Amino acid sequence: MASAWLIQKAQVSIGCQLCESGSTIQWNCIDCLLLMCSKCKQIHMKFKNAINHKIVDINESEPREYSDKNFNLNEINCQDHAGQACCLYCKDCKQFICFKCMTKVHKGHETLDTEKYKFELDRLIKIQRETKNKLCTMALFNFPRKIGKDKFGSEKKEVKVKQSHLNFKITGQFTSDIKRITSVSSCSGDSLWIGNWGNEVKHVNLTKDEVQVISQFTISLYDMPVTSSDNILLSVGESSLKNLNEITGQLSDSKYNVAPMLATGVHVTTDQKVIIGAITQGAGFTGEGKRMVIVMDKEGKSLTEYEQDKHNKPLFTFPDKISCTRGGNICVIDRLDGSNTDRVVVLGQAGHIIGVYSGHPDINYPFIPFKPSDILTTTLHNIIIADKSMLHILNCDGQIISYCRMDFIGIM
């Protein structure tokens, strides 16, 4: 089955899979895995067994990672027989079918059960991801690659990189009395929250000529994302994330709590999930105790915990700053010992490591270790890492694409 991303990027001509009229596809049903035109989207939404299906714009959709945890044919209702759960996938007709379908219309057709369907789908997704990575790389540079192993035993790709041709330009410059700004979060208006790891947090407006302080507080800060409702969540080295009353300056416990561990970095996703780094109190860089990343819903209920890889080895030493791609990959700055090179770990939606980045020899010389200070993701699924006066630009799987020297334009 062709993916939405590959159709968009490679501009392959494919018609609607519902009406089969050749109409241009615009929508993707995540549950049915159908690519549809705008007209059929409206029809599909009226199906009784598709009322709760998730339909997304193909420009925003990426393939999910399937596992025993999140996919089963029995969870799909048959489109032809009300009340019947699907049990097979018909390769000849390219649709999910129930037992009644199999004995009538689809008798003698080549079919796949859940396990065979997932195996085939995972194979196609792997091919697609590899193709996507090649397209992303070819769009910028043709890099020679050398395969090796990093000190964690993960596959490491050394890439001969070139500096990005992107044209960065300073459009405004402002002065704050905070000596070193370590956190910046933007609100829906024109205001910002800025702070440092010490004890300063400020809510400011950037005007044409100056920084106007709306409010300021003395708070021991670790991280501070802003929610869609412009509420600020503060990680202050305790188990609970804090809400800040901007009028009184008082902190109160939020609904997000990782007790008995301590919260580190925090990220709020576009669908309002909260991703929190957490460590056992006193663990530091010792490698002892628990170190994990926890995904919570907007009510503070824990949905997923990422602690160990498939070999039962810890995923992290000290999970610090966190971001997330629109496709669901979780990107974590992992502090290793406080002095030497750190790394960025990229997790797929099934919790497996799909990429580890520890800097690059063309950028990070032996006397310039990779010490990332922050991380974010773009709408084009790239990962951007701030490392002193350098920006490392990775694709969604954690492979380097390019870099930018910000000191060349006066940003240190």
C-alpha cells in the first residue's frame, strides 16, 4: 500500500481507494488504511462502523509503527457485514474482511491473518522509511557513509557533512538582564517565557526597541513548556510539575506527577500529551536507579513508560531536554556523565531506538565535545539540536543532514 508521505514527495499519481474513480487523494483513514478523495471522506464518515475513525490530511500523516500492542485485525469492523469483526486481509481486493466475506465474495482469494499482515506491513514501512531517508539526504547532499558501532553498541553512521546552505539572518536583537537564558517558550500571542537554571523566570513581550517585562519570579527552574491554553508547566527538580499563578507568583502541584522519581525535561505535544523525563532521586549520572521517559495524557494519566530497550538495557543515563516529531518519534537529550560527550536518542512509537546521535567528527573535534543544550523538531520532521554556537540538523530518524555555524552571524 502506498504511503501518504511517499505519494506527496515523489508525486506518484494514485487515485482514491474508495470510489476507484481516479480522483485525487487528499485524506487518509488511520483505522482503515484507506486513501480517499475529499468526496469519499464525507461518505466514509457516515459509515456506522467508521464514526470514530481518525481521518487525517495526507500532508500531515506518516506511517504508524505496528506491534502486538497497537494493532489487531479483530479491532476493525467489517464494512460489508454489520457487527462482524474482521479476521483477514484480502490481498486480491486490498481490504479487510470478516469470516462471512471469506466464505462468499473472497473465497479462494489470497488472504493474510493478523501476524502475516503486520509482517508484510512492517516490511513495507521499513522500505518506505529507507526510501524517505534517501530522499531527504539527496535533497541536500550526497554523503559518503561509513558504518561502525558507538560505545553503547548501537549502529553509528559517520557522514561526511557539509555546512547547510540555509540562509539564516538576524531579524531582531534584544537585551535581557538574565545572564544566561536556558529556556524559552512562546505563547499564542507575541509574549515569551524566558528563564535560566538558577532562579529567574520572566514573562516578556518583545517590542520594537526593548524587552517589556510582564511579570517575573524567583523560581529554581529546570524546564518550562507552555500548553495550548498558554498555561506554563514548570519542572523544578521535584516529582510534580508545577502550575504558576502569574498574579500571586505562587506555585501549585499540577496533575502531572512522576513520584517517587524526580522530573527533568518536559515537552507538550501538539495533541496535548505531556512527555516527562524522570530519574530516581540521587541517581545523577551513576547509572543506578530508574531513568525513563513517561508519556501522559492531558489528565495526567500515564500512557507509556520508556525505560529499557529490547535487550533489557537502560535507554537513558540522564534524560534531559525532550521533543517529539509530528510522526510521533520521541527525541531525548541523554546526559552521560556531565563532562564528556552526550548524545541524542530517538525512539519510535513502539519504544525502540531508531537512532542515536553523538555529534560528528567534522563538527565536534576531540577537544569540542557534543554537549547539546536544547532540542526541537520542525513541521518538516527534522530535528534541530543546539550545541554551543552550532545547530545540528537531523532527519526524523536521528541521522545527520547538515549543520549551521551560528557564530558566523554573531550568535554565540
